[in-house]
Amino acid sequence: MPKVAENSRGNRIAIVLSVDEDRLGAVIGTKGRVEKYLEKSLGIVIKIDSKKGKVIITADRGNVEAALKARMVVEAIANGISFEDAKKVLENPDYILEIIDISEYARSKRDLMRIKARLIGKQGKIKTLLEDELGVKIAIRNKYVAILGRYQDVMMAKEAVQAICRGSKYGRVLKKIENYKIMRNIYY
């Protein structure tokens, strides 16, 4: 998971993210495509220090919202969500990224592996089911689960992930999702 440090000098704000070495290429993109897209569409500057695994996002103080959106996109990519999915944050103001540390539910490395296996399911069935039913994107990487989508859907997916991590039966979790979808269709 990226570590964040915020620094401000004068009229500029800087957000520093630590990104795993193996995900820096995805953050940069082929021929710098991701980096250039974010800079052009948000009016920010991104500098990448590949030796230290740092991504530095700078923006004018008046453009803090754009810097925070860029941060969300970079964090999503750093946690295994594709750029195509991550850039939806820029197009949809109600999109958020939620990152869950599933190691909090594990007592050992073996337990963590079991929890990850439960979240993924046989041939990815559970993860795909959560994504399809709730309209979110989920990435499971190391000890983190990243969920990207509309706020209400992400919160329901987070609740489902946490329930699975605690050992709830799939049927109970899926029933809760079905009830949520009925309520969502009535109110939204």
C-alpha cells in the first residue's frame, strides 16, 4: 500500500506516495501514457523517483482537488487496479477508492493466505461475483484489498469483504448484497 506524505510550500502542494517497485511501471504507463494523461487532464505535475519508489504529485493550492484525484488514481493503480478502471475517478465525482488491510483479520501468514483464497473463490468466482453484483472493481494484492466504485457500492463491497474475512458464510454475505441491491434500486 502506498505511504502518503503531504508537503506544502508557498502556493503549491505536494503529495508523496510510496509505491512498490513492481507497480511503478503501471503508474508510469507505456511510454509515460498514464503520467501524461493525469498531468494533462488534471493540470498537475507528477515526478517519479524509481530508485526510491516514490511518486510525487504537485499542484497549485487552488488545484488541491485535482491533486487528490490524481492521488486516488495512483493509489488504485499501485494496488492492482487497471488504469482504465482507475481513471473513472476523474469522470465520476461519486467514485472513491477504499483500501482494506486484511492482515488485521489474520493470525498468521497461512491464515492470510486462507482469507485471500476465500475472497477470490474458486477460479475467481467470489471476487467476480462481488464486482458484478455491486458494480465495483476489486484488486487483491499482498495484504490489501482495493475497491473502486461509487461510494454506496464500495461501502457495501467493503462490508462484504470484511464479513468474508471474519469467516461469514458466502450465502449470508450474498443475501445482504441482494437486500442492498433491492434498496439501491428503490432509492437511487
